[in-house]
Amino acid sequence: MKIKTWILASRPKTLPAAAAPVIMGTAMAYGDKVHHFPSALLALLGALLIQIVANLVNDYADFKKGTDNGDRIGPVRVTQAGLATPPQMRIAISVVFFLTVLVSLYLVYRGGWPVVIIGTFSILSGVLYTAGPFPLGYLGLGDIFVLIFFGPVALAGTYYVQALSVNWIVILAGFAPGFLSVAILTVNNLRDTEGDKKAGKKTLAVRFGRNFAMNEYFYSLLLACLIPAAIFLTTGRYHLAPLAALTLFFAPKPLKAVFSKTDGPSLNSALADTGKLLLIYGILFSIGWILSSDGAFLLSVSRP
């Protein structure tokens, strides 16, 4: 494939979902004075590669299942558009998967078996979202897996490979990027509702309708912004972490589109804007966390 096709297939607008929890986990480790920047950098690279593998598999599997066809209203999918053949996509998936494993070797060396478990299940959840005999996205289970794996698993995993320990605050904070990633998925599913119905893809938007999806989007944004306040109220520390709630000032545009638009271009724009919200949230949370941390609150469960 041409470089441009590779970039298109990797879906750059979805990559904030992979980057944000790593940024936040690194900021929390830095604030707690347990950071290790080489591990943070490799965790970021690994997270991005896992997301790209999942995107490539999704492109290939949805084409094979007939979900992506000439009626598609979302962004171009390279296999469906004829920009890449199925054999080329299989090669691309294999190459990126190999790079993911290569990047993970040092993290496994540093963090041991917990990293093996986290990495294995993260890759499996991404691949099995649309592939396999019981694809998660087709069963309406994609939202819960996105919440968990783009949330506490990604953030706590990033923190762990640096600190070699983890605590309940890190896990709680991880649900924030998880909820925002669910919001991204919700826009995607809302846009593709009619096509998914025809293909038998029973997302929550298909199962429960447009009103459910709109409310899922709204409450995902709201819950994400309430989590830093919950951390502050329960610990009495990290008083600037709620700066992340300022993300809501950037939310009216995608919220308006989700609640009032049904056309592809508008919802594609809302999806991209929601990805930006996640990145903004991650940056604001990280700044607030570092500025208000003293490294003293480490109720950790350490690796033996």
C-alpha cells in the first residue's frame, strides 16, 4: 500500500483514544515521583500500535462481513474503497502486530507478567471487536470493552510500567478517558445505525435507538468530567485535577451535532471533535495533577 493509504487506514483521528490515558498515567506517575520516561514513551508507542492494529482489523473484517459497502456514510475505509486488497490488509495487520510485540518486549522485561496480561487482552479486545466468530461490536458489547481497555487498563498499565505498583486512585482516574472513548464510539455507532441494522451489527444505538445513544454520549462526557472532582473530594488532594472539567467548554459543538444531526458529514465532524475533547481532557487533567501533586499519597499494591 502507498504511505497515504497506510495513514488513512490507521485512522489518525481515533488515536487520541490511545494517547490520552498514557499521557494521564505518565502525569500521575510524575506527580507521585515514580515516573520512568523510557517506559512511558514505549507505553505510548505500544498503545498507538494496538489502536492501529484494531483499526486495520476493523477495516478488513467489516469489509469481509459486508458491513462496509457502497452505502457507507462514514470516512473512507481502504478495503471497501478498493485502495487495498484483503491480502494487502492482512500483511499490514501482521506487520503492525509484529511491531507491537517488539515494542512490548522491554515493557514485559520491566513489568513482568502483569504487562503480558494487559498487552494480550488489550490486543485481543481490539481484534475481537469486529473479528472472530462472536465479534464484540456486533453483539453490542463494544462500549463496555472500550470503557475498560481505553480507560483504567490503559491508564493503570501506563502507571504500572513506571511505578511497578498501582493504586485505586489511578484506577478511578482511568475511567475518565474510558468514558470519553465511549463517547467517540457512540458517535460512530449513531452515524452508522442504518447500515449496522442491515448488516446485523447490534450496537447499543441499534438495540436501543437514537435517544439512548444521545444520552449515552452526554452522560459519558459528564461522568468523565466529574471523576477528578470525586478524587479530590475523597482524598483531599490533587485540588487542580478538576481543571479537566474545563473540557466541557469545548463540548457544545459536538453535543449539538449529536442531538440534532443525522447526516454523515455532521456526525463525522462530531466524532473528530470528540477525539479532540479527549486529548484536551488528558492535557488539562495532567497539568492539574502535576501542579497539585506532592508525591505523598501512594496507597499502592506493589509487585512482589
